[in-house]
Amino acid sequence: MIRQCLLILISLQLVACGGGGGDDSGSSGGSQPAAPVETSESKFEDLVIPEGFKFKSAYPVSVSIDLNTRETLFLNIYGRYTEATDGTPIPDSSSRLISGPMKNGEFTGKLTITSQRTSLLVEAWFQDGARQPFRQIISLPTNEIVITE
């Protein structure tokens, strides 16, 4: 019922707006017609593509991590992060790309990275929680991420 009343009210307002100036004397009141804007005709052949430009918006990246431990760690790779005042990277959990266990501190896999990304945060947590996690920032673009300790 409220929607119907609202629809009727809006319709009445649109009709009441009208369009008239009321004066039909034919005088335009001194307004001049706008000067035509000159445009040049562009052709596909005129396009210039910079050297090294690629039309791909994403690319594959192989990841190989070996943290030289016999322990199982928990791996997270993030696409966005901020830095604390002491320089420690703080991950944006909504940008997590990979999450899972690393048996014996090893991981091998592939990611698809968008061209807009400039870096990644790799984070590996020990299961005991007492030790500081491994953290490394990876600069992009790159086709391969290799981390060894």
C-alpha cells in the first residue's frame, strides 16, 4: 500500500513539473547556438601500444617454499597487508590467496596473480604458537617465488 501511494505521489510530481516557459513569442532571449566542436577521426591503425604491454589481466606464478624444518607449519599467502609502526606486516585476511598446512615446512604450488598486485605476504605459523611466524614480502611481478631457509 505504501509503495502504491509513493508511486502515485512521484507520478503526480513528474506531471506537475511540466515543461513550459509560458511565453510563445518566439524570442530566444539572446542565447546563441553553441559553436560546433571539431573532432578528428581516429582509426584503429592510429593506436600506439607501448613496448612490453600485455593484454592479460592475470598471470601464473609457481611457488616453492622449504623452511628446513621437520614440523608441520600453517601457510597463508595474502595479496594485501599493512605495516605496523615497527615494520611488521599485518595481513588483510580478506585477501588470503592460499591457506593450509605445510608438512615438514615445505609447499609447492601455483597461484594466479592479477596484474594490479605489486606484492604478496607469505606467512607460516608454527603449531605451538610460542614462536614468531615466518614472514616474507614478495615483490611482483614475478613468474616464480622460491623461499628457502
